[in-house]
Amino acid sequence: MPALGAFAIAQPKLSTLLCGAVAGYLLIMLTNPVRASFLDGFRAVRRYRALWVTLGVFGFANALFQLGLRIYFHNALPPVERPTFVWFRDAWKDREHWLSGTSESLWFLPRTEFSHAVRESVLPAVESVAGIFNNIVTTFPLSAIAAILLLVNWDGHHRVLMKALRRRFGRFGFAVHFGILLCALAAIAKPLVYVPQVFSAAGFGPELQLFWFQWAPVIVWLSFLFEYLFGVCIQIYLILLAYVWIRGLTFTHHHLLDFAIRRFSYVVKWAAIVMLLSSICIDAPLILKNFAPFSGWLPDDDIFGSRLRVARAALATFLLLGSTMQITLTFHSESWRKAMRDHLRFVGRHWWSFAWYLIVAAFHFFALHLCDLSFRRGLGEGTSLWVVWILLFPWLAGWISAWLLASWACVFKHCKNHREEGGQLVPETLPT
């Protein structure tokens, strides 16, 4: 009875809060100056399902790999260290705690845990907004398969990449091509890093195992570079897919992918700057901390984790400051210096529309990550419902990310064109 009374008192306040939140959300979405672009982005995602299915497949594959890794560790590690799996927590039917929940109930999310989730959702939300202008695709572990397909020249895409790099960089294109192939080999080897028992079964001695674990982060770093470049190429393809909806262009997916690869050769210089900053600020400390001369400088503690979060925030801020660089290079095939001038001109002329796009995108990503963290903690790590959620979440995240990415392409083109010819889409043929 006390629980029912508390529920009766809390229900009006909760319903009022939810109604106010929904009304505020609708007010912002229906009155912001770029609402037409968000609507066009929704139409583009509805017209070309590949926009959200592509992101959903990559995210689902990553979640499935992480789940498989958890199952592997559950079977391979000692009972004290292994991750737990339970179907349901036992005490969720307790009548005295059905409203507030306990640590053993079906859903338990104390106010302190929710507050932590709110704080921890800020940085992923900022990184996701920055990813719209850089790389929002989680390509691992499918990047290993993509690396194999690249090496065997699947459907001729490797040849298209070689020609595009040579045309863009001349002789230096061979060096860029060699670096991509080296990173592709690392991407193929990366899944083995997560299975250390393979090396014990192969007869590796303790010294060789130590050598492997010290240098494994190097393989992870090189693989990340390939994953990033592959994700950038996929993102260019998705941006172009949204663009063909805006302009009503005729295309085939094979033609559009080859076109994205050619445009990728113009984006690679800007991508190289991002990779350099990421390598120095994030990957280098993770690699050096495993070696004795640097372990004292880079202890694996809370301070080290805080520094990494600061580095991630700084990198996301840098990407936000250069937000139109990637899409400008994709559409206009310019040098990165000229693209920087165009970026500053774009922000100076259209700062109001661009600011509203950032506000709406940040709100959606914050709500998305807050929902993810809340469900993970509320359902309990390792429960059956937790497993279901982590496999369903990539599809939700993929749809929202695809919608915001397509909306960004619409915002950019609408701001560039200022006017549309009677609002009609003129059929054209995609240029080569």
C-alpha cells in the first residue's frame, strides 16, 4: 500500500514532466530555422534504406563481436574473473520494491546511477556530433573483411582507389597506397589480439607472449587507422546517397561507391590530419604505457583515464571547428587549404542555421546515449534483457545517425544554394 500511494503521488508529476518535455521537443523541431532540412533528411532515409541499414549493420556487427568476446571470456577465464550471464535477476517480483526497484529486480536505476549516466553521456554525445562531420561509422570487426576484399580487388574497387590516389598525389600516391595496405593487414590481424589463448596453444613462451602483448597495441593502432579510413569512405558514400536524393540524380550503387572512392582521395589529406592528432593524443599514450621506460609517466589509473577523456574532448572540439571540411572536399574536390577558407566563409554566412543544426543534433545524440547507458545499468549487466538491448541499440543508433547525417547534407546544400528552383528536383546523371 505505501508503494501504491507513492506511485499515485508521483504519477501526476511524472506525466506533467513528460508532457512538457514532448511539447518542448515538438516546439523546437517545428520552429527551428533548419526544420525543412531535417524533414528532407527523414525523407531521404525513408527513400534509401541503405542509409540507416548500413550504419545499423556495422553497429550490430560490433555489438555481436563484443557479445561473442564476452561469451568467450566467460568460458575461458577463471570463475572469479569471468563476466557473468544470468537470465533474470531473482527478486524483481518483490511487492515491496516493485516501484523503486532493488539491486536484484528486473529494473533498478537509482538516482545516483542516473546522474552518473547523465554526466557520462555528454562526451559520447559531443563525439557523435563531431562524427557527423568526420566519421560516424563503427567499422570493426567488418573492417577485417573489408581489408581482405580490398587486397583481393573485390569488384575492381582496389584498382579505382589506386588510380584515384595516383591522380591526386602523383608519385606520392604510391606511399599513401602502401600505408593503406599496411593498415589493412593490421585490420585482418586485429581480431586475434582479443584471443590471447591462441598464442599459448601455438607454443609461444612467456617472453614471446610478453613481446606480443606489448606490441599488440601497435597492431590495434594501425588497424584503427584502416577502420577510420574505411569509415570515412563509407560516410562519403552515405553523404553522396543523401545528395542524389536532394538532386534527383540517377545512379547505381556500384557507380556511386566508385565515385565515393574517388572523392575519398580528396578527403584523405584532411583525414591524415585527424589521424595524426588522434595518434599523438590518444593512441601513443596507450602504446607507450606498456613499456617499462614510460610506465612510470603513464600509469594505468584514474588520472590516465581522465587525460584520455580530455584528449577525446579536444579532438572532438577540433572536428567541430572544422565541421564543413569533409563535406566541402567531398562535393567540390578542393585542396584542404581552400576548403578551410570555404568553411570559414560558410560558418560566417550561415552561423545561425548551422548553430541550430548543432543544437538539434546534440540533443538527439545526448538522449540516445543517455537512453543506452540507462538501459544498460537499469537492466543489469549480463542479464538476458541487457543482451537483447545491446543487440537492438545499434539499429536505433543507426537510424538516428543516418537521419542526422542526411539532414546535414541537406543543410549544407540548402545553405549553399539559398534557393531551389521551384522546390522541384531536377533529374540528372551523377558526374564521374
